[in-house]
Amino acid sequence: MALNITESSFDKDVMNSDKPVLIDFWAPWCGPCRNIAPILEEISSEEDDFYVGKINVDENQQLAMQFRIQSIPALMVMKNGEIVASRVGGGSKQDLVSWVKSNI
């Protein structure tokens, strides 16, 4: 199951994570976000190399501003507290897993 990352859990869940984290910046009203959600849930239950986390931009506006999120879904890979890759939009499960693994 994907982590529900909030402003209060960000340091523990992402900055101090023992594995890279694929972060999905999303909102409940966003159609493309709802489309990619089941794919990310599948990835989170199948992958051992990285975690999958979700940040609701409506509920965590400080994080959305901190990372300059302008379009959603926005995906970001963080490793050792650093952004190593980012992109806007979804993709197939295979495409997303390959993208993450090529950046970690």
C-alpha cells in the first residue's frame, strides 16, 4: 500500500527513508490522478527496491509549494533526501517502474 505522506510525516517517510521514494502529488478532483492511482498501488505492493508515497496537494499545500508543483499528477523520485527525477503525468506500470529504477 502506498504511503500517505503529509507535511508532518514527510521527514520520516521521505527524507529519512531507507529506500528511494516515488512520490505522487495528486488531488481527489484530478481525473488523471485517479487514473494513475491503481497503477501506483500495484507498484507499491510489488516493488521492494523503492517505496511509493502519495501527497494530496489540497491537504499539504506547503509541500506542493516547496516542490513547485504546478500540474498534477506530478511524480518525483527522491533518494537520500534529494530529488533524482521528476515528471508530470502518468504512464504504464512498466514505464513507471523502468523510469524509477533507471533513476535510483
